[in-house]
Amino acid sequence: MRSGAIVLAVIEDSELSQIQALMSRYSDHPVDFADATKREALSTIFTVDHADFDTYRIEGRRRFRVLPASRP
């Protein structure tokens, strides 16, 4: 964190309606609040939550690159 490699961002009130819309869109697959906060233009995610990020699409089309890579 001190090096700036990891940055924690603030979620503004103005973003909440977009977050709620995304959570509603994926209502059949529980979306964590943090997962729905997609304002950053990220395509690579570091998580152990592969099931969720393997489901989500960037701009409805592209898959996220999820690290560490899941085992076959």
C-alpha cells in the first residue's frame, strides 16, 4: 500500500444507482457489493473468487483476466 501498488478507492453516492443496477442484472448469481463497484477500467483481477469473475463480462463482452489462474 505504501508503494502505491494497491489503492483503495472511495465509493461516491452518485455511483450507487449504477451499482444497484448491476446487482439487479446479476440477481440470479449473487453479486457482492465490492464486485459491483466496477468504475475502474480494470480487466485483470486478483481474487480467490473465480466463480463470480468468470461469470462477469467487461462491457457485456470481454472476460476478466483472473489471477491467480485457476487450476484445470
